[in-house]
Amino acid sequence: EAQVTQNPRYLITVTGKKLTVTCSQNMNHEYMSWYRQDPGLGLRQIYYSMNVEVTDKGDVPEGYKVSRKEKRNFPLILESPSPNQTSLYFCASSLSWGLNTEAFFGQGTRLTVV
Amino acid sequence: AQSVAQPEDQVNVAEGNPLTVKCTYSVSGNPYLFWYVQYPNRGLQFLLKYITGDNLVKGSYGFEAEFNKSQTSFHLKKPSALVSDSALYFCAVRAPGFQKLVFGTGTRLLVSP
């Protein structure tokens, strides 16, 4: 089954404790991205990757890191999480960065930083 | 800069009645427009898209959307709502030269029996 898989689905952590949210897709998609969803703000892009070893900042990159060593994986790293990073996170992939390809989303990771 | 507005936080409709979820956009150049739906505890699912061609686009689950260039709108519609359509709906736009989707703030659709 074609899918985007995120782990974990739920995470509660403490301020400053490094964490990684994994994302993997099995569709051989070139383009992957991370979003955060906050009430009243919709989805905002954190980082994106057009292909292996090519990543760039989205609208809200502060406090986050990403890497794209393999085509299928695009982990999101929070080196020193803070409470304002409490949010619902989504990973997405699409066939290419072309303009007319729809995105496939993971099921989300609900992160709480205390 | 590109932006999307969904003016209604929530839309209430009775089952069997037609529904409309509104979306307006602002981009430079020809827009590429998308609708996604989010069910509770799930990721976003693609519903439909407008790239070019017919202004009326048909998508999944009986939904359709009408692209109106003069009004810069892309409203989502369905002739007869189902209780199972209750969900959070997002409009998104991608403009030429930009690699990202810009999402609206979402509209919660509540269909009552």
C-alpha cells in the first residue's frame, strides 16, 4: 500500500531533550516536506526537500533540522525542543516538485513539550 | 506572495442538503489549487485539484470545486451532504516558481442527521 509513515504518533517530552520524528514513504517520491498544524493557523511548512541531499527552509524553520540521506526518508530533528514547538506535525511527499502533483500526507505526530 | 483565505471557521449543513466551503486565493500568475480533507486523528487526504482547463473540477467522494478567476475563488461543493462528510477541509494554492503548498486555516464541516 502506498503510504507515508511517521513515528511516533504521539510524543511528550521535556524542554531541551533532543528528539527525532521519522518519516518514510514507499512511493519513490522525489519531493518531501514537513508541516506543523496549529489551531487558527492552518498548516505551515517547516522544511522541504526536492531530492536526496537537497533541502531548504520553509516558512517556520527555526528550531528544526532535517536531513535527506535517502530518497525514502526525511526525519525531522528538534535539537532543543521548547514549549512553543508543541504542535501537530505532518510529513508529506509528492512525485516531484512539479506544480501539478498532489501531496500524500502521513498520519501526523502530536508533540507536546513541557 | 501567495495566500489562501477560508473565511468560515465552521459550516453547518443538514444531511441531504447541498454544501459549499469557500476559498479565495491570491497569487501572481496562474494558480494551481487543491482541496484536502482531514478526518479526526488522520492525515490530510487529497480531494481534487485545478491545474488548467474546465473551471468545474470533480474529485473524490462526490465533491467538486469551481474555479472562478475573476473572483479568485475555488469553492468546494457537494450536491447532497452526508454525515460522514463531517471533517476539516483545507484549501491550498501553489504558484509558479514556488515549491510549496500554501494552506488556508481550514473549515470545519459539520453535517447533522
